[in-house]
Amino acid sequence: MVGAQRRGQAVVAAIRELLAENSLVTAPDFQAAYVDSHIRFVLVDPVVGGTTTGEPDQEELAWSASSETYADPTYRISKFPTANRAPERVHPDETLRSAMTKMDLTGVAYLPVMESDRKVNGVLSLKSVLARWERARPESPVREYMDYHSAEIVDSTASLFSVLSRLRDHDYILVRGQDMTIVGSITAADMVPAFREMTEPFLLLSEIEHHVRGLIAPRFTPEELQEICCPDLTRELDSVDRMTFGDYVYLLQSPGQWDRLGLGSDGSAVMERMRRVNEIRNRVMHFDPDGIEPDDLEELRAFSRFLRRLRSSETS
């Protein structure tokens, strides 16, 4: 619609404006939904605020077409890829041999035992099979080995934090969509890459800022910081800890100021990279639902490594 593949702040604003111009909303809201999930376009009566498809749908009307609309801030489990990927499953009458082969082929330790897209009979786990291994018969039906009461199911609208608490007690959780079908699954192992993707940019930016502060603090007095970065005294800069990342860039972009660090690196090249990091930082802090571009993440990693080497050589 707007020539973009990720939902950054400017992209979201452009889409909302385009929807509003055409009296449209999406259900669910496009900003809160998983990036590869299906959404519906709903025409809204601009006078009464209802949809033109019949009786007003409360879920659809919760999102107006005005520029005041913002996505649900709750981080819901539906944003995880595996929560939107229908799990491999087995029928209760399938043989144990067939189920174990499916586990082996897909590399999973759990299989939901289901008679239909909506009816979950239980869960077959590698652990439950091994517990009965001595009397296991490959051609026996799965129903003899499944755990009847271990099928933990959550709605796709459940918050991430509520699911985390349930993962402490259940190794495997099934995800149910709005149409009551099983649309995905979650394990503790699934959370590891997801949490790394969510948290790594923040941790890298924190490390970068601490490295930059460590370079600046010994070489500039609080009075110099105030005079250079905020001479009009609208902000008090009595410590490097009060500086913003933009202040770091402003302070060091003069060749003379960079030379005071005595690092032997090309200041113009480093400052160009710092400006890029500041741009990435602004995007990260706007909490875009799709995170940052892989290239941006790699740039943060590389700059963090660079600063680590600078600090290391400085103290050696």
C-alpha cells in the first residue's frame, strides 16, 4: 500500500492516513497483528461510525479511522511466528510408529493429539513415550501413550507475560485462534530466539552508550559539557550521565573535540557511524512492532565491538 515491508512509525502513520481517507479500518488492527497474519478491510460509515456490513462489530469499531488511533500496546502471543504456524499433529488412532516418525522428521518433542482442527484430545510427548518405553508397541494407537490432561491451550490474544507464567508449569502450549482452531504452539525453546530479537537492540544500545560515556567523562569537565552542548542553560549538564546520544554526537563532531579523546581513529568516519546509530536508536525507542532491520542490528553489533576494542586498547 505504501511501498514498505516493515511497520515503522512513519509507515504506520501513512497507512492510517490512507485508511482514513477511504473510510476504512482493519480487523484486527494492522499494527497489532502478526506481520504475516490475515486481516480484513472494513468500511466504516463516516457519519455514525458503524460498519456498512450490517450490525456494528464491537471489535471492528474499537479501532476508529481517525489519526488518534493507536494499536493495542499489549504484546500478545499472536506476534510470535510459532504461534501462527499450525503444529504437526496426530490422530488418536494413529500408530505410535507413525507419531514417532513425525517427531523425528520435524525435530519436535511434542505433538498435539487431535480429531479435528478444534478438538484436542491430549498431547503426545517424547517424555511420556519414554516413560512407557519398556511396554511400548509400535503399532499401538497413540491414545494409549498420550497425556490426556496436559493439553494447555491459550487464546492468540493472550499477553506474552501471562503465557510466560504458564510456561513455567507446562512445557508445551497450544495457541487457539479467533475461529477456535489450533493455529500454533509455544515452547520455552521458542522464546529464546524471540526474546533475543526483542531485547538485543536495547542491550546493544545500552552498551554503546556506556562505552561512549566512558570515553567522554575523563576528558571533558561538566562545565565544558554545559558550554558546548547547552550554553543557553535550558538543561543542566553537570554530568555525562545527563547527556543524550544526540549530545554525544554534537560534542564530538568537531575534529578538535574528537582529537581530545586521543584514540588514533578517524573521527569523521566514527562520527558518521555514531549518527547512524543515533537514527537506529530513535527507531528502536519508538517500539516498532516489527523491530529493526537486520542490517541495522548488525550495525549496532559492529559499532559495539568497535567501541569495546577502543576501550580495551585505551586501558592496556
